[in-house]
Amino acid sequence: MTLKIFMRFRLNFYLQTAYTQKSLEARRSFYYTVTMQEHTEVRSKIRVTYNAPVTLTFVAVCTLIMLLDTYVFDRHLAAALFIIPGGKYSSHPFDWKAPLDYFRLFSHVFGHADWQHLIANMSLVLLLGPIIESRYGSRVLALVITITALVTGVINACLITHPEMGASDVVFMMIMLASFTSFAKNEIPLSFILVFILYIGGQFFNFGTLQHNGISVIAHIAGGLCGSLFAFLLTPQKFPAGAQNENSAKQNGSERAQNAASESAGERDVKIGAKKSAFKKHTKGRKKR
């Protein structure tokens, strides 16, 4: 009789110990899974992305040309390839028979006179370019930059008596395009009108000289008018459903993994508890007998 009681006590002690150990192991595995998922999510969020390909590439090309022009070609590169020829009475008139002059109609936006000129333009491009690129798409931004460069180049080659270089026309185009925030039908944002008056209207005070303090006034006006026209013609892109739901899908996946881990741990606890209760009932029944 004493041996049976001792054996039952030892068996109960063994079951309780096994139940506690399995519960602890299940909880530890659950917490370990959740912790690893949190660390993985944090690590995946902290990363540097090439978020605006056209904008960043444009800035990189302008900076590279400035570096080569300053330290390799002794200020001869920009003057040879990245400047708009002037009109008929210019010191450097546009030659309609020279193929290279047609290339300069587009390439002038990449050349700059000095580092101050480059930094002033690129700071605004980096500020406004990613906003426009995310709103309209990379292809549209590349297209409007190309059109703006061509329009400014043609105007300078036909009307202006001195060569020009720089991305000021692109900057003014981005200012006007980024300021157009409302896309409702038959509505014009008041902020867009005020920006137009401040940036484009102010240039007309110096329009008689066409170049004020070394700054091309006609390039600013042409770029601003191009940006205003694009603001009314372009439609913001619609993001695909997969891109919109990418973050929510990741969150749902992590939640499902956590729920699955918690359910597995809970099922283990329930199974062990059921075995323990069944054993207790069995031992109580034998005692009554």
C-alpha cells in the first residue's frame, strides 16, 4: 500500500514537472519567434533606397559634369557640350547645320557656371523632384524635363544674344508643377496662383534685360510657363493595388505568424492540461474503489 502511494506521488510529481517544462518551452519559443520577427521588421525598415531614380540621376550627372569640368578639363567641357548657343547676333550663334548644336538644346541643363550655381539649382531639384516623381512617375518627370530643356533651348537659340547654361528652367518648372496640389475639376489652387505671381510675375520686372545679374530671366519664365502648363495637362499616377497593399500584407503576415505561434503554444498547454486532469480523475476513481 505504501509503495502504491509512493508510486502515485512520484508519477504526479513527474507529470507536473513535465507540464511545467513544456509550458515554459512553448512560451519561450513563442516569445523568441515574436522577438525575431520584430527585429527582422526593424532591420528591413532601416535601409537606404533609390527612391527617385530620375531626380537622383539628374543630380548625379550634373555633379559629375561639374567635377570633370573643374578638375579634368579646366573649364572647357561645359563650354563645349553643355551650353545653349545664342541667336543670330550672338558671339556664339546657333549653327543650324551643326548636329552638335542640336544636342546642346537638351544638354544645357546639365552644365553650370560654378559650384554655387550648381548647389543652388540641385538643392531645389532634390527638394521638389522626389515629390513630383512620386506623384506623376519617373517617366513623366523625365519627359517634362526633356520638353522644358528643349523649349528653353529653342527660345535661347532664336531670341537671345548670349549663350546660356544651367538647370534654372527645370527648377522653375518643378516649382510650378509641385505647387499645383488640387486635382479637382474646374478648380485652381490659390497657392498655385500666389506662387505663379511671386516666381513668374517677378521675372517680368527684369524682362527688358533678359539677363539680370548673370541670371537668365527668359529661362526662368520659360520653365515656369512649362511647369504651369504641365500642371493642368498631367494627371497623377494611380498606384497599383499590389503596391498600395504591400505594407498591409507584411503586417498581416507577421500577425498571422504571431497568432500561429500563440495558437500552437496554447494547444500544447491544453493537451498537457487535459492529460493531467484525466490522470487525476483516474487516480481519484481508484482511491474511491
